[in-house]
Amino acid sequence: MFEINNLIRKNIKRLKPYSSARDEFTGKASVYLDANESPFDTGYNRYPDPYQNELKRKIGMIKDIPVENIFLGNGSDEIIDLLFRAFCEPKQDNVIIMPPTYGMYSVCADINDVPVKEVNLKRTPKPTFILDTENVEKHIDQNTKLIFICSPNNPTGNAFQHNEIEEVIDIAYSKNCIVVVDEAYIDFCDEKSILPKLNNFKNLIVLQTFSKAWGLAGIRLGMAFTTNNIVKLLSGIKIPYNVNQLTQQHALLSLRKANKKNEKVKQILQQRNILIDRLKQLNYVHTIFPTDANFILIQVDDAQKLYKYLIDKGIVIRDRSNVALCTQCVRITIGTDTENTQLIDAMKTFQNIDKK
Ligand SMILES: *Cc1c(COP(=O)(O)O)cnc(C)c1O
């Protein structure tokens, strides 16, 4: 049976969270002399709301999720780290990741001294990547606390089917284990989000971010959607003011202009189609993997040579050829029309050089 209390680390269960001035007095006063702040108005002399209530209300409205099911972090990366700290006893508990996938899961695991079990995705002839559910199930043991699914997956680009993801969540539930579904790229394929089904699961954490479609990687704001129990747990162990005032304000401004984000997403998706058509014309591009994100994974003759050639032309893509199942693959982020044209022009000249 799934029981969240059996998952939390002992030291965290014992923890008495830091109580800030803003925790101890939450009402409205006319004179604030409780937090050792400067009394002189700089616009930022007061500590920010540690629970980001206004921001969460706005996000909750847009996502149709109650505020008590939302946790915000200094990027999703902070949230990933907090999950290790909340649930994984160092050297004892373990997590499952599904390579090729986002690198931060294993880096956070290493930092927290938590062993990682790798269960590779399956590459199908289609060609795309699917979850190896059977193998994931085999690898879950008594100490497995977290299973990370990235959908759409970085670096392969594809989103997984709901039935695939839900099967893993169900298996994890029966084995008392949490599933983290990282939807960093979900705004590029809204309909594929698992978020509307959040209520069906007690062991599901959905991560989203302002870093990609919202175009706000610089402000560092990540979101977790999950049960109120897990939100409360994470709120108790985060540093008190993890989302700063500038970030909260800027995010609120951007949320008012959600149309702008949607317009940019549309442009990126158009550019993605154009880029795919052009890539198809290059004889050294063997595979263009289907993508639901703002990047494309392709397999070429010689990934490293292409990568270096493009660097010489001032164009940086990501060489992923050393990653599991990605032999001779590079990952290309969709840029502007001009940037993509520059890329394709350079890739055409590479084709000609390559023939000589
Ligand atoms: C880019 C990315 C993130 C974003 O992390 P932030 O800390 O919110 O910027 C999270 N997960 C995946 C898979 C990513 O590719």
C-alpha cells in the first residue's frame, strides 16, 4: 500500500522547519520591525512572500489546479534536488531514471549520494522511444523512492503515451514509490500533459518550468504539481525565500500575457516543421526522430565532425553521441527563422565538404 509517511527520510520527518518572521506574523501591519529589514523603500527592501501565494493563485487559475497542490522552486532543478533530500536516504535508497534523459536527475542523485538505477528506453523501428515498463518494474526494490519520466523527453524529443506513463505510476504505487513526470517541454504539446489526471494519483509529481516556452530561463522559476502532503513536505525543507521578489513580479507580469507565449510557441512549431523539411534534404542525416518539443534529435554520419564544423561557423548545437541509444546523434534547438537558415546553410556546405 502506498503510504507517503513511509517514504519520507527520518531526519526530515523529525525536522522542525525554520520559522521566518513572515511565518510568525502573516496579517497586515503598519509598522514592520520584525525581520531586520531596512526601513528605507528601495522597492525590494522587504523579504518576498515565502509561499508565493499571489503567483500560485495565478498559476493555479491558468493550469486549473488548486493552490494547495502547487509548489514553486528556483527552477525545476531546485525541486529535483529537494525531492532527493526529502525522500532518499543517502547510500541506502535509490532512484530509477530512463536514459537517454535529462542529466540533472543523476547529477542530483550523485550530489545527494543516492544510487541510480538506469533502465534504458526502448528504441522502436518507427523510429521513436518508448518506456520499458517491464524492466522498470523489475528494477524497483524496497529502497526505490523515485522514478523519473521526462515527457517530452530530453534529448529524444518525444512525449510518451498516457497509458505508458500511467502504467508506471500504477506499478510504482503498488510498490510504494513516487513517479516524477518532468514536463519541461509540455507547452509545445499541451494536450499531452498528464496534469488533468493529477487527482487520480497519490504518488505523482508533475514538474513544469518557465524556462522553455515561456522564454524565462533567466528568472529561474519551476513548478511542481502534486498532492497537498508533498507540497507541505517540500515547503518545510526549502530555504525560506527560494523564489525571489524580482522573479515573482516578473512571472506575474508574464502570466498576464499568456497569449504572447502561445504566439511564440506557434512560431517555434512552424520553424520546427520548416527545419525538419530542410534536414530531410541532407544526405548525411539518416534519422530525424519525431519531436513534441522545441528541439530535434537527428542521427548523422559523423556527429562529432558535424558538431566541430558548425562550431567553426559560430553555430552551437548539442553533440549527444555519447549518450545511451544516441550513437551519432546531435540535438538541435529550434531558433529564429534567421538562425535556422544559417544553420541549414552551414549544414549544406558540410554536405559538400563531406563528399570530397
Ligand atoms: C530545461 C529542462 C528543465 C528546466 O529546468 P529549470 O531548472 O526549470 O530551468 C527541466 N527538465 C528538463 C528535462 C529540461 O530539459
